[in-house]
Amino acid sequence: MLRYLAETLPRVLWGLRPTTGARPLHLRTRHRVGLGDIDLNRHMNQAAYARVCEHARVSWMLRTGALQGWRAIGVNPMVARQTLTYRRELAPFQRFCVETRAVGLEDRLLRLEQVLVVGDRVHARDDLALLFVGPGGVQSAAQVAELCEGLLTGPLPVEGWRVVSGPPA
């Protein structure tokens, strides 16, 4: 437990830094595979991918200001669906980035795309949908559209599991 906290706490605190200047529509977070993330095959295990994606998603919500806005009106985002697709392994101590962005609305869901990249090579992809619950229950499609106004951007341009036009800085 202490090892997990020691590896995780710096990433969480980094995501909680106050945002100054313009708020980004997409966010790139940097990570490194820790010893607690690897499995018997000596690469990052599937649970660690989901955990890293969650940290990147929370950082995105904080950096865009979305979470503060949602919480101010009593609305909480919840994961309704998550599909992780693995392409290449991540080795111990390997550095990688997670590109997080909101790419669309599906009725009452906000679709997020998270791409784990090393250089221009995609190692994994997370397709996620958030559902919003407020004081009156699950938010309607119209309410979700209003909640997510100004957050949507296009997906990361990827062809053949490679980022086509370099990832944003």
C-alpha cells in the first residue's frame, strides 16, 4: 500500500496544480511505468493502464475547469463505459504520455479518447463515456450538451497505430 501511495501521490498532486492562462481542450500527461505496474510478463498490466488513464482523465477535468464547473452545480461525472485496446507493451521504467480529449456526445454521454503514446507510436487506446448525475438524477441529453459546451475537440490523428501530425505540445 505504501509503495502504491509513493508512486501515485506525486502524479495526483501534479494534476491538482492550479491552472493559469488559457484552459486546454486536450491534455498531455507524462508517466513512467513503475515496478508496481508490471505483471509476470514484465510489462505494464491491464489494471495499471486503467489507473493511469483515470489519473489523466482527472487531470484533464481539472485543467479544463470542467470538474469545478460541474461540481459547482452539483453534477458528478461517472464512468458509464470504458474500452481499452492494447497494441504494444510498455516495459518497466519506460516513459510514455497519455493524450486526453473529449471527442463527442452520445445522447446523455460525453465520449473521451485517451491515447497512450511513446513518441509517435500508439501503445494503447481508451474509449470512455461519462454519464452525469445531478440532484435530479441522470442528466438529460440537453443538459449534458450544456455541461460540455466548449470542451469538445477532434480526436488525435492516428493512422496505422501512429500519430500522424505530431502530438500537441
